[in-house]
Amino acid sequence: MFLSVFEVFKIGVGPSSSHTMGPMIAAGRFLDRLRGAPFTAHGVRATLHGSLAFTGKGHATDRAVILGLAGFLPATFDADAAEATLLSIAKTKTVAPRDLSPLAFDPYKDLRFDYERSLPGHANGMVIDALDRQGDVILSETYYSIGGGFVLTAAELESGKAEAEGSAVPYPFKTAAEMLDMAKASGLTIAQMKERNEAARSTGALKQGTHRIWKVMKDCMDRGLASEGILPGGLNVRRRAPGILAKLKEERGRNLTAPHVINDWIGVYAMAVNEENAAGGQVVTSPTNGAAGVVPAVIRYYLDHVPGSSETRVPEFLLTAAAIAGLVKFNASISGAEAGCQAEVGSAAAMAAAGLCAVLGGTPEQIENAAEIALEHHLGMTCDPVAGLVQVPCIERNSLGAIKAVSAASLALRGDGSHLVPLDAAIETMRQTGADMHEKYKETSLGGLAVNVPNC
């Protein structure tokens, strides 16, 4: 099993990796099929199912699909160009992707929300059709956005294919137990094993790439810490990060500041990222957009508040976190639509706890313990976004997830790594809990806070 650090931490666009980035990527893949087809399509149509239908408008899935069919991709997303393109498509009723003839597409007729039928493979399903001049389907593909920006066709999902599997690596741990055994046998840290598994990329490219990931994370956080106003979507949620930061700066240096105020610093870092995500800004999936604030907040806490910290340790943090993400993704889920928010913020907290424990000198056993503590205490968390927006309770959940991650790392470092509940058991429990969880609590906005909080 191999999941690259660059697949865990993707540079993309908010507000959702599964509902925004995934559908945009799926549309891009369909365009590639059309480019290789022996015929010329006249038009195109997309139908959203399951969670993509129920919370699609709140997650900007409609915009993502339209822009994806116009040729936009998350990693190179240009917000100004996107707005101009959406206006043009609404007026001309066509999309004009690169290297294809213009395709008839009416956003009001050819983008459908099917609230009645969920597709069998995953809660986040969509079907894209190419049409001839008579409106008959000449090419059709089913895509599943399985979380974190990963997309599989129905055939790929059925065959058991996972995007990152198949690469031969020197340390192919599939479980945390195997990871610890390999670390003990090799004498390497988790980050060092992960680095060797990334051997297809040169060391220079790996270091450069991980530093770029951190730069995008930090830039996103800095924008969030400086940007005020109301978040889009109709809930009238006000950005709070700049105001909280200003108060924290005012209090800095006061002799009577309570020790627990450090939690406010950790929390505001996470809030800043997720407020940017909610506004549709550039973020890094960590491992998803809905949980994008946890890992960067803990890195920022380490760099700005821990004596002796160094930015040169950020790659080690990210590699360790990515190792934990791979275990969770392949043995359970990182998708809120599949397993609730325990799979998103819970996974992110486990990753961040492991990364922090690593850069603070933790052993592989302590790192595994830190990840387990963080994940265990998110078990059962539902995904119930109010009005289908990645705002309430998502923004604050990232803050608390980051605080829990720091606490979990600290607690693990107080021990010797031995503990009762293995990380593998916590991951399996999360999988089982997600399977048992009622569908209305899995990113449909049909239960929980989504129905008990006024949407206006």
C-alpha cells in the first residue's frame, strides 16, 4: 500500500474536496475521454446523486461541475477566470474546453440533482453523459468522489482499484502494527520510511514539494487571519479569525494571561484556514477540505510557540501525517459522506497529533499512540453541515480538532508508547461506526445540527 504525501496534501480550492474538487476532477476526466473518442459530441449533461445532490449547492458542486466541464482543474484554479466563464456559459449555453469543439450545456437543464436515487458504489456519485445532436447518449461514465479529492469510475471502484495502490515500495505497511514492526526492524522513523517510499521522486523534489505544501497552507492561513466580512451562502456567518487574532495580540505579554489561552492561538489558526475554505479560497486538502485547518494549525503552533522549533522539520511533520492518513484511508475512510466527520476532522487530528509528536522527538510507538488518542476521541462524530455549507459546525470543529491533536501528542509524549487501544483498533472502530451511522448524519444535511439550527 502506498499513498503519496502529495496525494494526501493536494493543493486545491474550497469549500469541499469531495463535493467541489472531486466533481471538478471527474468532469476533467470525462473531457479526456471525449478527447480520445472517435466521434464528436454535440452536448454534455451531468447528474448528481446522494450526498452530492443533497448538499451540492451548499458545497458549490454545481459550480464545480460546470467549471470542470469548461476545463478548470482545482490545482490551477483561477477565481477571476472562473467567474467570467460562468457568466459566459449562462449566456451562451455552451462550454468550450481546450482541444474540443464547443459543447451544448445549459446549466439550468443539463445539471441535474437526483434526490431520489443514490448510486450503489458511494454516497458521492455522479453520472456524466455526452450527447449527439438528437440528444441521445453516446458516451456515459459514472464517477465516485470518495473523499479528499480522490475520484474513481464505477469500474475502478468495483475492481477494487485505489488511486495510489500498485507502487512497489520498500516499506509497504498496511496497518499501524506493520508500520511499527518495520520501524523497529529498520531502525528508521515513520517519516524516514515514508521518505524512502517516495523514492520515485528525488529527495530535492520531495523537500521542495513539502515546503510548497506548507507555503500554500500558511498563505491560506494568513489570508484568513487578515480577511473580514460575511461568508457566502446565506447563513450570514461572520469571519471571526481576524478579530480573535487582534485580541490575542493585545493580550500578548500580559503577566496575568491564563495558560489556556494557547488554545485560542491554536484554534484561531485553524479557523482562519476553514474560513478561507468556506469562502472558496485556495486550500490544501489535509486530508480533506472540510478538515483542512487542523494540520496547518498544529504546524503553526509548533513553529510559532514551541521553543527550538524549526521550519526544516515541516517535511518530517507532513510525511508522518501522510503515513497516518494512508492507514485511515485504506482501512476505513476519510470521507464525511461515507463515515461522518470522524473520518474528516478525526483523521486530520490523528495526522496532526502524529506529526507534532514526531517533530517533538517522539518514538514510532509514541507517534502511533498520539494518532490513536486523537482519533479515538473523535469517534462517532457526525457530519451535519447547516444548510449544506462547510461553515457550521465545520469551522469550529477544526479548531477543536487542532487543540485535541496537540493534547494527544503531549499526552503520548508523557508515556513510553505502550497503551491499551492500538491505532488499528481505533481505525477499525471508526469504519464500523461509519457503517452503522444513519445516512442522515453523513453529509446530507438531513439530520443533527443541520435540522436543529435555523438556516436563515
